[in-house]
Amino acid sequence: MLAEIITIGDEILTGNIVDSNSAFIAGRLTERGYWVRRITTVGDDVGEVEKAVREALQRKPGVIVTSGGLGPTHDDVTMLGVARALGVELKLCEECLERIKEFYRLLHSKGLIDDPELNEARRKMAYLPEGATPLENREGAAPGAFIEHDGTKVFVLPGMPREMKSMLVREVLPRLGTKTFVQRKLLAEMTDESKLAPILRATLERFRVRIHSSPKGFGKYIGIIIFGESEEEVERARAFMESMGVRFTER
Amino acid sequence: MLAEIITIGDEILTGNIVDSNSAFIAGRLTERGYWVRRITTVGDDVGEVEKAVREALQRKPGVIVTSGGLGPTHDDVTMLGVARALGVELKLCEECLERIKEFYRLLHSKGLIDDPELNEARRKMAYLPEGATPLENREGAAPGAFIEHDGTKVFVLPGMPREMKSMLVREVLPRLGTKTFVQRKLLAEMTDESKLAPILRATLERFRVRIHSSPKGFGKYIGIIIFGESEEEVERARAFMESMGVRFTER
């Protein structure tokens, strides 16, 4: 099953932050048996978000996860961009509005903000694409959204890492089924990658695995990750590589 | 001027590494006056690389920078993907082959590898898209490539951060002209972003700037970055926001 990740934020495109969210999401999806085929980052611009989501939908992945752009400011436009890509309107989610009210009342009671009342900017966060299921945000104000569209499960998550991680684990993963994928990380005792190339090619032809190799400088080892749908297939691929002369050490 | 970044690597798509290369590249391009409009990550797959480059070219940015997939192994397919997207063949770069030979001879003389001779995998790195200018790699074996295509400057860089950074600074930036862009990082004394939304909107309507805001939890401050083509315009925008009641502290 294929997946795509879309992260949204000018702060990524200007190099002001490193997008570690997509790596976290990619890791969790990979463990669940999804091949993440593409990660796209666009800015806080409704047209750009719409285009990125529309293009991803056209590639028909099983899952799309977006992260970022759900807050109250002018540049938080992800819900609108997603709605447009799906061809639906934004609609007030009453239950979300109640939660948002509650959230600001709580912050106010703790003395963290001056004003507990809803304003236009806070209210905006309660609008989700029509037909979406709200995803609970236990760490912040803005709810996420889940929409199924033409065979693709679309999850819209916040960008703050704490909020995104909590929502991914609690609200997204349980909706992705129970299949798992095996990754085996090894070190090959070899001084350079070029010696490994024909062996990797032969292994990939024989087994249902994917293999990633990365040189560890020009030292003694090359890092290898074998991915497969079962321990058995991964082990068969490893044993074959060994029979071709590769010496492995567990990482 | 718009720019796009394409990073290539299964290790990013599986969440095994965080793609910090794109943030580094984005930061340098932003300083040079480019708006990075999109960052795309695809896997070590020639079809995926071709598609990502072709789609980026269709959006007609001034610059495309790719990073990753230039090494000697089976999954290093970026040069071929770029060549296909450009509609040209790969061609042996004799000067690159000499450098690669020299590189492995040097590693061998230092006792870092067993075998100094060229093999098929090492030789592969000397093939660049027809018409490309090779970019010198002072930190590794694989050369980069520079191709102008229909108004877009395409730079193909390695994925190892040390090699990529050195090549970006020495070989790419000098080809991008001398325009610079101003970023001003500030802290606004405000307890939540929603209060800021109408002020940001008014500022963006009046001045030629872009503004990014990010909450620092629900503490006292909101981080603000104002981007513009001159110090003067950024300063005017800052002063206007102050006149609207925002209190700034320099970060």
C-alpha cells in the first residue's frame, strides 16, 4: 500500500526549521506496511496546498497524511486547501467549536492567556471539509480531520510536533489496519559501496524486499537496511547476500 | 525568482533519516532572494526521479536543486532520472572519469580501500546528462551537474551532507547572481496567535513582504519572521505592526 506525506509551512521552505515531522510520520507509516512514495512540502498558501493535495490524490495512494497550517493565523490555510482539492466546502464542526472554547477557557483559567473568548481567528479552527471526521487534538486547540476520498484515506494533522505526534498515534494509526512491515538494519563489512552493487542487484531480482545502502564514510562498514513483508523473506535475502560474500554485523 | 528543491532517497521516505539537506539548501536559496515554492522527496527510483524533475520543470522555477542518488550503488539513479526528464541521454564525462580514478587512487594510497581500480559501479558516476557542466565534488567521488533548460537552472548535487554543502557553496551559489533577501526575526509579546491575525493581514496588504508567525507554546511570545527585498521595506512593515499595537523584542 502506498502513502504520501504533505507538510505545509513557509518556515520549512525558508530553511528556518528542519522538517522532522515528515520523518516521524514516514517511520510510523513504514512500520505499518506502507511505502511512502513521496513527501511534498509547500508553503502557507491555499493554492499551493490545494495543488499538492490534488496531485497526491491523482496518484491514488492508500493514505495521505498532511501536517501543518491548522492554527488561527492568516497563514493557516490547510483545511481550506484540502477542502478545495476534495471539491467540498468548509463546514462548521459544532463539537470542535465546543472543544476550542473549552481549550481557551482552560488556558485562561491557568493564567496563560488574557482573553478566554472566541474570536474570528479561533473560530476559524472549527471549520473542517464537509464530510470529515474531526480528529481530537489533546495537545492544542486545532482539531485534525479524516476524510475518505475515492479509496484514499486523507488525514489532516497539525504542524506542532507534540500535537502532530499525539494525533498520529491516537487517531491515525488505529485507522490504518494491523499489517506490519519488517526492517532489518545491518552493517556490511566492506570498504566501498561499488563492490556491493552487483550483489544488491542480484538480491533484488530474487526476493520480495527493498534494500537501502548507505556508505559510512570510507571506513570499514556500509549500512544496509532490508525491508520486507515478513521476517522470513528478509532473512532469505540476508542469507543470499552472505552466500555472495557479504559479511554482516548487526547494527 | 522561484526555486524548487528535490531530495532523493529511500532512507528519507522510510523515516530512517531526517532530511536536513533541504533545509540547508532552502536557507541558502532564501538568502539569495529565491522563494523556495516546493520541496519534493522521492525514492531511489529512476521513474520517480524523472517524474519529480519533470513536474518541477513544468512549474518553470528559476532554479531546481536536487540532492541525493549520485553514488555507485544500484539505487543511485538520479543522473538517469534527470536526463530523462530533460529529454537527453547520459554521456561519459571524460574529465569526471579522470577525477574519479584519481579519487579512488588517493583513497587506496591512504589505505582506506582495498582496490584502486575502476569498476562498472565507479565508472557509472562519470555519466552526466548530455550538455551538462560537471560540478566538482571536493569531498567525495561523484561529480554533480549543472544544466540550463528552458529558463531553469538545474543543479544536481550529492546527498552526503558534507559533499552537498561544499558543492552548493562553491559551485551553485556563484551561478545564482548577487541579489539578496532580508529576513528579520522578531518576538512579538502576545499570548496567542489569534490576536495577531488581523494585524498580519493588514500588514501584508500594505507592504511587499511575507511574514511567518509561529507560536512559542502559549507563553509570552510569538515568533515572527518578516521577509522582504530590502531592509527598508521590512522596517516599514515592522513599524506598521508596532503602530497597530504589537510589541516587538529582537530574537
